[in-house]
Amino acid sequence: MLAKLKDYIVVCIHSKTPITGIDLRVLQDKIRASKPHYWEETEPGIFLSFYLIKRGGRTKSLKLTAGAGSLRKAGTVFEEIGIGKTVGELITESNWYGEILTCPFGDAVNKALKRASEDAEKGLARTSSGEGAGP
């Protein structure tokens, strides 16, 4: 096993309430469709996806942010999800084939978590104030 520093794009999807059942499968399918180099549900309702910049990470991460953003619809469990995205150098542990074995870590992960949490709070404020609701 090799530990290395590499540049990643980190996308965090944060839900204040755990996502279960078919909703969980829908979100996981969006994550898998973006082809991250690694992803993990770190806590119930918190998903981290990692994209190597040198291997098409920009395009892949955009696919996830757009896909997750399209799920934010009034009256769904996804209405209040937050999405945070950062770029930074992370420590990764990989095997000889370059496959990531454990969740990468570093400051960019913390920043993505913070941005996603703040975005989720904005979603809660929109919902409670009635913004986005029809006439």
C-alpha cells in the first residue's frame, strides 16, 4: 500500500436527514454515473466523492453536481440537500494498481463538508420561508 499526495476535486452531498430506500439508490446511482475515483457515505446523509484532476475529474465532478442539483425538487427528500465542491491536495492510500483503498483526507475534504453543510442550511431556510413554493 502506498500513501501519496494527489490533487483531487472533492464533491460533498449533505442531507440533514438520512436518505434511505429508493431515494438512497437514486442518489447512489447519480454518484456512480459520474464515475468517481472513490466515493463513500461517511455518515448517514453525507456522501463524499473524489475525482483525480489529471484523469477527467473536472468533467466527472460537474456531472455529479448537475445530477444531484437536478434532484432538488420541492416535496422530495432531496429538497434540502446541500452540495459542496472544493479542489485540493489530499493524502490517499492506494494499491499497486492505483486503486484508492481508504477515504482520502486533507483540508479540501473539510472545506467541501463545510460548504455542503452551509448549502443545506440555505435549503432549509428556503423551505421554511416558503421560497420556491408556487402561488
